[in-house]
Amino acid sequence: MSDPTTDPARNNTTTTTTTTKSGGNAGIAFIVGILVVVVAVLAYIVFGGDTGGTADTSGDVNVTIEGAGDAAQDAGQALEGAAEAVEGAAESATDGQ
């Protein structure tokens, strides 16, 4: 009888099968694609959309405020006083040098 540990007719073989699934990220890629399109459309509407041709492009702006004559004059005088105070402070700061 032959010894089973030294029998040349007996071959030891091992087969390993690895199975991987692919395409699991297709749903995420689809959602990200939709979000990119939505953001692009919103950016176009906000930043580069057509104004409809109703905008006045003459560059002139006229503002009329009625009943504020005294307040506007007082504000102008206050601005003049502030400008003179700044000018005086600048002159006194440079006189010491």
C-alpha cells in the first residue's frame, strides 16, 4: 500500500474566488449631478439673468424729498462744521512737527 503523505498522484489545490460589487455610487453621483445643475441655474438667474429691457440706463438719478428743507439745510451745516473741525485737527497735528 502507498503512503498518502508521499503519494505523487495527489495534488493539493486551493481556489479562491473574490466577488466585488460595482455601481454602488451611481445614486449619489446622480444626486450630486442634480444639485450642480440646480446651483448653476440659480447662479445664472441671480448673477446673469436677463433684466427684461425695462431698466433705465441713462445714468441720471433724480431724488425729490418734500418737506425736508430745514432738516437738509441743518445737515449740510453740520457737515460743514465737521469738515472744518477735521481740517483744524489736521493742521494742529502737523504744526507740532
